[in-house]
Amino acid sequence: MSDKREHTNTSTLAPPPAVAQPTQVHLTPSPSLDRNLTFQLEQGHQRGRSYLGRQHGGSNPGSRANSRSRTSRPNSKSGSRPGSRPVSWLVSANSDYTSIYENYGGYRSRRTSDIDEGDIASAIEKGAGGKMSRSSSHAPTVDEKNIPLDPTRPGIVSQHPSNASTLLHEDGNSIDSNDEPPRGNVSALRASLLLLKAFVGTGVLFLPNAFRNGGLLFSCITLAVVAFICCFAFLLLVKVRLIVRENFQDMGFVLYGKWMRLTVLWAVALSQMGFVCAYLIFVSQNLFAVVQTLTKCQFTGIQEKFYILIPLVVLVPLVLIRRMAILSLPSMLANVFIIIGIVYIWYISIDSLAQHGMGPEIQLFNSESFALFLGTAVFSYEGIGLIIPITESMAEPEKFPRVLAITMTIVTCIFACVGALCYSAFGSNVQTIVLMNLPVTSGMTITVEILYSCAIILSVPLMLSPASKIIENAWWGEKSGSRSLKVKMQKNTVRTLLILICALVAFGVGGPSLDIFVSLIGSVACMPLCFIFPALFHYKACAKTWKAKAMDIALGVLGVAAMIFTLYITIHSWVDPAEPHPELDRCTAFTQ
């Protein structure tokens, strides 16, 4: 044992020589396979992969900075170097964010790309024992609680040479002290900023009208409950990731087969395209409002929905960008614009409450349209697909639960403040997009509308990227446009068609039905991602006790029931709409 410890310490201090021959991974079952399973890794393989991990920075999206220095330690915190400046630190954080989006799509990991359900079945027949070579695509069954450890991805075992074994107990927890999750070099603070960026976007501007749909008291309570359930579900997903060390969609593949992987990818693509459609409607309404203000309502030659065509001039070239790191600076600018907009909305709402008091017809509970609030609330927490990449990118992933809890609390407070303050200030006059309630003649209002529109336009390429990659990987697989001009042109055509389809849907939906459309996307696509899939994955991979199974079943049933109920109410509201919500006449401000 002492020789092993000394050998491990030596490999940590100095990089060992590259391993010349392919090494093998030995999978050795423990005496009681149904209770736990121990994976023993040959020390030579561990040393070789450790060296490759330090050399290439691992496979984690957030570990790009590791490649800058071969001697950087996994637990080193980025941004702690002397002389680092806040501006460069923020740019680096946005670079991490865009890099995470670059790995969020329909790709398959190197291990699962060669695995199908037949391979898993054959692995079950052979049992958990035996050897697995580096090129082998066979994986032990999750039903027997085997951990599908990936020997082809350095980020899994590379950074810590002491990861000699992983022991899985009845409750699904990896408890061996030598087992450590994949690590990057992102600090807890930067991970919190990444989560904030993932959650806070355009959805926050739909919340004031959602509060009108739900009622002030009901909306505040429900928003807190949704935030708690989302946080709980996100942590379940992270727990599953400790066992099934794959991305979101490949978790479904390993646990349930191809149909689950396709279902997850469908939900991801639909949600991302739904976000883009909502973004385009938002931009068109903002541009229309800006033109009205600048021309004092003298120019009426173009209807509001035709303004959707204007951002396409910029978006069509932007969606063709494949290296998301190029968008790191625009992403940072978008963050600044969004912050300016939210702060200004807070200021106007508080000022209106101070001068005029509560708005008209404030309801604590709206029994007619409260279900629309549920879909919009889930729509607002739109960052579940980035939970796993952000966890992997952290230097200390064991701190992620605390980081997630604190960040979700902050995000929920931001959402509640925007929704409650604006609804209290404007009452039943609150518009679907709250920016329409801001003072029309104010120069700051025009500035915020333009900045927020720019922020959303700069965010669309990131939002559409996962859907584009899902379709591209389904049609072309690993074929690269860098090697074939024909493939590149075909992929460019698909990306162009996607943004045009989103624009066509946005044109058809229009501004008056935007709140119903947002609720529809939240119920159909976001609820499965937030509630149903984490419960299903945790039930199959981790839950062994009756209590854990009962909690997973309860979460899954709650997600399905909420999805069906909100979907029914949303469709009913669309097919048989109630009296339309009156829109504010902005032009009256110029005639007074």
C-alpha cells in the first residue's frame, strides 16, 4: 500500500512518460454485485490517462484553461493569478459559457458512439467481470449498478491519479474516497455567474404578465415552489452524472435506450427553437416600439409582425458561426445590456409605486388563467441543459449543490422582484412584454429597448446552436464541413432554414399570443427537461431505497400531471381565446 501511495504522489508531481502500448481497463466485481461494484483500473492506464488529461485539459467544456499550462493543478482556481483584471475575468467567464454551449447539442460521446442496445445486452450476458480495452465499446449494465466508466475521455479519470476504484452502494452514491468526479478549473464564483447567465434572459420580461395570469400571491408562492423543485431535479441529474458519466442525452441512451436519447434531443431542440421564436417576437415588438417613438407614430407603413424580418439580416450570418468562442465578447455585451434593462425596469416600477400606488385590478389569485403561469415559470428556468457541463467545468464540483442553491435563490429573487413589482405597479395594464409599459417619451426607455433587442439578437446564435447540432449530427454524423465543401454548404443550408422556420413561426404567432406560446413551450419542452427526465434517470441509475424511489416517482408524476394540465389549458386558451388583453396605445403620449 505504501508503494502505491508513493507511486501515485510521484505521478502527480512530474508527468510520466507517454504510454506506448494500449492499456486495458480491468472490471472486477465485488463479492456482492447487487449491492455494490468495484472498478479496478490498472495503474499504468491511470498514469497514462492522467498525463494526457494534464496535457489536453480534459474533456470538460470548462477546462479549456488547463491547456494553457501542463503543470496546472486541477484544483487551481482561475482568475486567481496576480495581475488578472476584472474585465479580462468577465470575458473569460463568457468564453467559458460559449464553450459550454459549443458542447451542448446532439453529439455522442466517443464511448456511446459505438454502443447500441445489442452491445449492452451482450455486456449483460458476459457479466460485469472481465476486461475492457481502450477501444472496446461494451459497457456493463446499469441495471446491475455497473458504472459505465469511459476509458476514452480523459476528463473522467485523468486529473486525479488516485482514482483507482469506484464503489457504488445501495443508495447509488459513489463513496470510495479515491473516486472523484471530473474536474475543470472554474471557480465556484464563476460557476455561479455561468448559471446566472444560463437562467436569466428574455423569460424574465414575460413574468409580469404571467403574474397577472396567476395572481400576485399565487404567482409568488408557485415561483418559489417551481424553483425548489427545479433545484432538486437539477441535483438529481448531477447525482446521475456521477454514475452514468455521459452528457444529458447519452444518460437516456445508457439507461433506457435509443428512444430516450431521441426523446431528450427532441425536447432540447424544441425548447431551444421555442426560445428563439419568442426572442424574435420580442425583438419585433421592441423595434416597432422604437420606430413609433422616434417617428412620434407618424410612420405606419409596416405592421408590427413584419419587423421580425429585420433581425434576420444579422441573424442569418451569425447562426452560421460554429466556433462559439467567437461569440464570447458579444455574449458579455448581452449580459451588460440585460442587467441595464432589468435595473431600469425595477427603477420605473418602484417610482410608479411611490407616485401612483398600486396598479388597477390587482388579484391575489386569478382562477381563469393561473395555469398559464406554470408554463411561463418553467420557461423562465431555461438552463437545465447546461447543468452537467457547468458541474464538470468546476475545480471543486463538490461545491456545486451549494452554488446551485445560492444561484437559484438569487435568480428566483430576481424573477419575483421583476414579476411582483411590475404587476403591482401596472396592474391589469401590464403588457406581455413589460418594456411596453415603460415611459414612451423617455430617452432611457428607447435606449433600453434598443440594448435589450441587441442583447437578444446576440443570444440567438447560442440558443439555436444545440438544435442545429442535433439535426446536423442526425443527418451527417461525424462528417465535417472542414473536409467537404458540399457538407459545409448543406449544414449552412440547414442552419439558415432553422432560423427562417423560427421566424415563420414567430410571424404566425405574433405579439398578442406570445404569452400563450411561451406557456406552450414551457409545458411541452421545458417540463420534461426539468422534472420528468431527471426523475426517470435517477430512478433507474441511483434509487435503491423505497424512499428514493418514492421521491422519483412523485417528481415524475408531478411533472407529467403539470405538463398535461398546462398543455390542456394552453391549447384551450388558443382555440377558444377569452377576451383579448387590451394593449396600451403608445401614440397617445405624443398627442397630449
